Amino acid sequence: VWKDTFVRRVKPQPGEAILDMAGGTGDIAFRLADRGASVTVADINQEMLDVGVERALERGIDGLVWSRQNAEELRYPARSFDAYTIAFGIRNVTRIDQALAEAHRVLKFGGRFFCLEFSTTEWPGFKGAYDFYSHKLVPQIGQAIAGDADSYRYLIESIRRFPPMPEFERMIRAAGFARTKVEPILGGLVAIHSGWKI
């Protein structure tokens, strides 16, 4: 549901060049391509890209470009893309400010930046319950389902370390974006961040 909402906010147009960063598995790229966009899927992790390529083949989706890229040092010329998307990936970037600067650099003037990311809830009275659920129960669920509590523990810790929504919006503006916006979903458990290169 969040990813569908995210793609609706991006409003991909037929023929637009869109860079989907940290998009290895193709979840966002497939939705963008369904709307006629020309999508380049970039990820630092080759294994994730391989999963995405396999999924695209299974679904009969072609025309996507798959590329191993570091969000902090993109190998694309300036002003290459009409839109830049990143879903649930930027909190794993070491230098977020550098990744944002690169996103700005590779966008054309009038280009759009969209980021879907976990956040910290704004709902009053819910924070304590969320903290208990995420720190105590989620790793146990991860252990029971996937046999991997550590990955789920990392997920929760990476969400906790990620800048709060207002601070991340300031970082987006500092990278050169204008008309920035934050759209909290589910009380801020997830947020869509956006900005324009003007």
C-alpha cells in the first residue's frame, strides 16, 4: 500500500527517465514502468539487482536498465533524469548528505526527488507501544519466521538512528532542493519526502 501511494505521488509520465536508487528488487521500478516511465534501477548490492532481474523475467517485464551504483558517487552525467526515487534505502547510506547532493546533481531542472522511508511515529501515546513492539517483539518475530533476529534488530536500529522528519527535510533543502514536502503515513511510521530541482 505504501509503495503504491509513493508511486502515485511520483506521477511518472510516459517516456520520463527515472532513476530508482536502492531499488534492486524492482518493487518500485515495476510500478513506475507500468505507467510508461523509462526506469533505471540502481543498487550498490549486486545480489539485490540479480533478484530484481529474475523477478522482472518471471513477470515478463522488460525495458528496465539495471546498474550497480553507489548512491554517494553516481556514475551518471549531471541532469540525466526527470525523477529520482529511493524507497527504504536512504537510511542505509553512510553519507546521506552526499547521496542527496548526488540525487540533485543527476536530476534535470524541474526534476523531482521522492524518498519513501520508515520514520518515528508522531501519534501521541503510541511511541512507547511502538518502541516495545519494535525493539522487543520484531527481532523475536524475525528469529521465528526467518531465523534471523539480527537483521530485524538492525532494521529497527537503523530506523531509530535516521533523522526525524523535519531534520531530514532540512537536509533535502540543504542539498539544493526546493518546494520540499513531508507526508507522514500511519502517524509517521512511514513518510514520503519530496523536493524539486529548480
